[in-house]
Amino acid sequence: MREKRLDIEEELNEEKKIKETLNKELEALHKKSRVIDSGLKSAEQELEAFQVIIVYMLNKVAISVSWCHFMQQSSVTMLQSSVTMLQSSVTMQ
């Protein structure tokens, strides 16, 4: 009986060691998970900041293009007015 009890205690000790090992592995995995989550959050924030910058730059380009188009239209209108005025002055002479 005593031998059987010693065998059971030995098995119990082995199971406790396995449990401790598994708990340590679990804690290590939790730490890795927290590091990964932190990295993911940081990457998401960087991506969002980058997207804001891109939208700002695209808006700036769109405004520049619109301004250039407006200036071209104004220049064409002014040239047409000048040509009309010159033609009028030439025909009056």
C-alpha cells in the first residue's frame, strides 16, 4: 500500500510540474499577445495618420488643379476680350 501511495504521489508531482510548465507557457503567450496587440494598435494609428496626410495632399492637389483651370479660363476670357477690342479699334480706323 505504501508503494502504491508513493507512486500516486509521484504521479501527482509530475502532474503539478506539467501544470506549472503549462501555466508558464500560457503566461508567455499572454505577454506575446499583449506585445502584438500593442504593435497592431500602433500600426493602425500610423496608418490612420498617413491616410489623413494623403487626403490632405489630395485635397491640396485638387484645389491647385481647380485654381489652374480657373486661371486658364480667366486668361482665355481676357485674351478673347483683348482680341475683340483690338478688332473693334482696327475696324473703326
